[in-house]
Amino acid sequence: MFSAIASVLQLIMQPCYDLTGNWWVAILLFTVIVKAVLMPMAVWVQWNSIKMVQIMPAINRLKVKYFGDRETIGEKQNELNKEAGYHPLLSLIPLAIQIIILFGLVDVVHSITDSGTPGTEFLGMVPVEDGGLSWVMPVLAGLSAVLLGWAQNRINPLQREQSKAEKNMTNGLSIGLSLVLGVFVAAGMAFYWICSNLTAIGVQALCNVIMPPKKYIDYEDLAASRAELEELESLEGERKKKWWQRDPLAKREKADYKRFFNVVGKHIVFYSEGSGFYKYFKGAIAYLLGHSDVVVHYVTNDPDDQIFAIAEKQPRIFPYYIGEKRAITLMMKMDADVVVTTLGDLDNYYIKRSYVRDDIEYVYMFHHMTSLPLTSTKGEYEHYDTLLCVGPHQVAEDERMEEFYRTKPKRHVKAGYDLIDEEIENYGRLVAEGKADHERPVVLIAPSWQEDNILDSCADDMIEGMRGRGWKVIVRPHPEYTKRYRPRWEALQARWADVPEDELYFERDFSSNETVFTSDILITDWSSVFCEFAFSTLKPCIFMDTKMKVQNPEWEEIGIPPTDITLRNRVGRSVDPADARSVGDVAAEMLATQSEWRDAIEQVRSECIFNLGHGAEASGEYLLSAILEKQAARNSAQEQG
């Protein structure tokens, strides 16, 4: 193949020599002709690079929105690439062509030097073999690559927007390749490579004239998106591990992975994304441990998950630390009778159902009490076999979605919600201890962290409307808000810094929920915290009608009223953000009619939650019955076999 390429290249090289009478000048002219022939491809690559830079603002904002979730970011970025028509590997094609040309030049250079023409001796010298003056070629090749890298970092539309690490890697590879070529190939071939590096700068400059990046790229938006990402990254508590440092958790993860698959006959596995999810599993796990001899296997992505401390006191809990990446493989190779998670979109994204067993029952345990069509993504529960439903609304909503999307029916268990049972109990304890009593009313502002939430849209007017009434107002942001939008949070506090803390308090410690359950009124937007507050304390809420949090744009077509909307005026009152100053009057009316609200909310609670006070028992009973059913089926199959 390379001899054929050499023949084609010779057809270009020979006329160059005939025209110039000098092989060095001929090689330079040959390089220019090759660049000219490949110019359409260079323009194509230029357009591809511009497309990438065009979507960089969206990519940066994806990284902000899904911060730390590499898999989701990767999936969303792939979608953006496809929509924009960007091809990540296209930029490698010119390099591949240059390498092919270089191999073809081997025979061309040999034919030149073999001709014995005066002045061609140096063309055929190879530094590693001949030494001497030929060692100047690797140095010149490396310097040409340095110059090319310096220029590309400034005029290449894609390379100039890359991170410092990416630029260093790209330039380092180019310099290294040039040095190696200069050492191991003939001087004539190295000279071509030097000419190629230098003329590539001119080609890029010409591409910028033909297709000016500023004409197609919104650099202001790019800078703004980069600032958002850098602001978020600067808030990370831990220093990132350097690329040369060994992951200190790698050995532990590998050992736990091996230990997990060494256990044969696992009946039930709980999969958790972090320590905070244990509270949803806790009641069901306690029931299984107290009413059976089942061993609970608990896989978590969090190396500091509380389950490890709990397992030290409970020998029938087997915990495993498995990072997010390795969890993908673990879940695909899962071998258990029942798998319980709070993970949405099973099988839609990176966490898949097992390909080892097709009879595993996948059980979804809800970590909220609200609507499915509105707050869940399309198909979020489609690949589960069983849903442990909180109340009748979730059963009706999922059955309607199965009908609407024509998906397979699932088992809907009337489970209830152990977390609210525990919160009701904890609230009763606070009341008994007198911690829920106040000298003056307490109003809590606890919004979501989505865009256009209370803190970003109407907090100042709300606070102004409640001042001077003798109340204590507590502002408790979502922890995610303080992490993502710290400057906004600090600016809000600064605007009200002159107000005494006993009148207006900005909460900064989120380790306890005591302020949530000891307040007299909750003000929120679309946060599900209202369910926990209203149903545990039987006190009313004020809802600011900010932009609604919608996960499924088809929710209206599904045709069933979401509880996130229907409950708002059953457990509280809705207020337009434009009328935020009226919140004080609404709250005053609620404080004057607390007993009426208590009776109304208690009625709503009884309608919305299965097995109130016994959610853990109901969930545990079902999971145990599912395990026993699997065992019975397996025993029956063995007897028949």
C-alpha cells in the first residue's frame, strides 16, 4: 500500500524538483501543495471545531446542573454533539493523513538519495543511526511543534477554548511525536514534518479568514457559562486528586466488589447512591432483620455511608463500597432475588438491569410523597417490577402512565411512607419536650434550589411584608442552593445584615431538621418539603407560585391532576410572586386559624398515605414475601427438574 502512495507522492515531488532544482526547496513546495490539496478538509475540520465551541456554553451548564454526575453529563453531552452535528474524532483525520504521507515519503526520499545527485547525502541521514549534524533535525522538529502549539492555542477556535491540561496534553503529544520522528526518520522526511508543522499555522489562519469564529460563536455567553462552572468548582470541599496520585479507595472498592460476588445466593440487595438514602430503607431493613433470618446486602456509592457504622452493630447487614463507575458493572452482573433502590430511570441510563438473571424483582422505594407525572422523568419507573407506593395518588398516577405510554403493568404495593411515620413520631417528641413552643410565631422560608426559586425571585418582598409583626422569620435554603449559587446566597444575607437575628435568621447549618418541624408556618415554592412539614406537624403552608418544576413536559397530556398542584390549596394557600408582600397578611390569617388548619390537614393526610404509622411494616412485609416467593419458585423448579 505504501509503495502505491509513494508512487503518487513522487508524481508531485518530481515536478517540484524540476521547477526549483533543489530537493530541500522541492520538499517545501511539495508540503505547500499537499496543504493546498487538503484545504477543503481543513475547512471541514474548522467548521467542526466551531460547532464544538458553539455548544460549549450548553456543556458548561450541563456540568453545573449535573455537577459530579459524570455519566449523566456524558450522556447529555453526547446528545448535544449529535444535535449540533459535531464529530469528536474528526480532528484526528488530518494527523492520520500526515502519518500516511510520511510513510509514503520513505520510498520517495530513498529514491532521491539513491540517485546520487550532489547535495542529497544529508537528506538520507537518520540521526539515531548516522549522528553528527543530522541531530539538528530532531531539535528543529521539536521547535516547529512548539511554535505550532503556541499558535494553535491562540488562533484555533477549539484549542484556544480547551483547558490548560488539555492544551498541555495536545501540545505535549505533538512535540513528542515531532522529536521522535526527527530521531528515527531520514532528514528529508523530518524536514517535510517541520515544513508541515509551520505551514499548518498558515492554514489555520486562512481557515479563520474563510470561516471567522467570531461570526458563529457567542463568546460572551461562553465566558458567562465558564464563570458559572468555575464558581461551582471553586466550592468543592475536597481537593481533587492529581492524575498521578493513586486513588486511596481503589483497593477497598476492589475488595468489596470481589467480596460481593463471592457471596452465592443473595436474597435481597439494597442499592444506595449515598449516605442520605438510608433513611428511606431503614424501616424496611429493620423489619426484615426483626422478622426473618435474611441477610441484607447493601451496596453504596458513598465510602462514608452511615451503613458501615450500622453494620458494625448488626452482623446480618453486609455493606459494600462500590464507586459509581464500578457500580455499572456490578448491577449488570447482579445475582439476587430482589433488588431495592430509590434510583430513577433504571435501565434508561447507566445503571442497567442484570443480564445474568432475568427473574430478579426490581423494587422502587419512593423518597417523596408527591406526583409522578410532574416530578418524574418520562419512563423513570418503566423498568421496575414493583413500586412501593406512598398513597393512592401514586398508584392511580402510575397506572395512568402505564396506559398512556403503553408500558408493561407493574405491581403497586400499598406501602405507605416510613419516613413520615418517623417524622410524626419525632415531632410528637419535640412537642412533649416543649421544643415546639415559642414566645412568638416562627415562619420558615424553605424553597427549592431550582431556577427562579423564592430566594431568586421574591424573597426580599416577602421578608419586607412580614417585618414588624413580632414574628421570627427563618430563611433555610436548600443545601444545593448554597453550593451552586453561593454569591447569590451571600448577597441576600448582606442586604438584610442590619436586621437582628432574633427577627430574621439565615440558617447555615443543615445537619438538623429541627427548624422545619418547630416552625408555625412553612413558606416554599415547589419543594416537596411541604408534605413532610404539613403531614408531620398538621400546620399550614404558603406556596409561592414561581415557575413550576417540571420533569416531564408531557404531564398535561397524561391527564391526571398532579398532587403537587392539587394539594397546594388543601394544606395551605398559593400566592403569586408579584404579590409577595401580601404573604404577611396570609400568614397572619393562618396563625389565627391554626386549629381549623389542623383538622383539614389531618383529613388530607389520611387520604394521601397508606398504612399511616406502619409504613416500615408494610414495606418490610412485602419484601419478605417477595423473597419467600422467589425461594418457593426456585424449590419448585428444582423438584420438577
